[in-house]
Amino acid sequence: MNEDRYHSLSAKVDDLIELCASLKRENQLLKATSENWHIERRELLTQNKEAKAKLESIVMRLKAMNEA
């Protein structure tokens, strides 16, 4: 009976090791994905800021032309 319990426990430990490895891989993938989203967000914020500045410049020129 001890032999059966040992094999059962050993199988459960192996399953836990596999689960831990799988969760570690998934966590690493999620961290990489999150970092990519943060980088993309920063780039989009920069592009948005540049577009806003260009639009403000165009509006100012149009106002100046209208006043002239």
C-alpha cells in the first residue's frame, strides 16, 4: 500500500511541477504582452500630442488668415 501511495503522491508532485512550469510560461508571456501594450500606448500618446500641436498650428494660421 505504501508503494501505491508513493506513486500517487509522486504523480501529483509531477503534475504540480508541470502546472508551475506552465503558469510561469504564461506569466512571462503576459508580462511581455503588457510591456508591448505600454510601449504602444506611449507611442500613441506621442503621436496624439504631435497631431494636436499640428492642428493647433493650422487653426492659428487659419485664424490669422481670416483676420487679415
